[in-house]
Amino acid sequence: VNELIRAAEKIDSKNFILIARTIMLQSTMLTTDVFGDMPRSKAYTATSPTYDSQEDIYNWMFQEAEDLIALYADPAWINNDKNIPITEKMDRIFIGDLKKWELYTKALRARLWLRKLPNWENTPAVATKI
């Protein structure tokens, strides 16, 4: 995913960046839920990366979800003239439909809040966000 993001940034194909970051968010969520602490902030930078705490990872995931949702709503990203058309061969999930990817990102954010509710903040404010 990191290489996909780097390649897309070189040609300013923002649709690929959005999808790749969404996949990274999902992957990180699944991995930390299984393993707890994991390399994230310094992953792929050394042969023995340091581990981020699960709390730090969750903080990053909440911020990343908010950032992505804002970018999916940004016409400069969605209607970017350098966006490469995405075919079914490239994206077998949503065939490049950014509206569906946005909704999936919102679903990931809801999953994050659901995980937080019983464990960290069992409050009406958190329930409202979900």
C-alpha cells in the first residue's frame, strides 16, 4: 500500500491515494485487534522497527478515518483531473466508485467507535457518534 500511495502521489492520482489509505486503515485495524501493539509509525524503516502501543494506533486510526472522510468529501480530490480511471480489474470491490469507498470508510470509523464504547468510553456522547 505504501508503494501504491507513493506511485499515485507522483502522478497526483488522488483516487488511488484515497483507496490505498482506506485499505491501510482497515488492515491496521484488523492487525492491531489481533496482535495489540505493533509497528506502525516506523514500520518498513528498519529491520527491527519499534512497536507502537495499541492506544497510539487507535488514536492514529481515529484521526486517519476523519481525515479520509474529509478528503472523500473534497471535490478537489474526487474530481481531480489527474485521477486515473479505475477498472474492475484494478478494484474488484467497488470498481473505483469513490462514494462506495467513502461509505466503507465511514463504516470503518463506526467500527472504531464500537470498539471504544465498551472498553474505554461508555458514555452517551460516544454512543451518539456511533
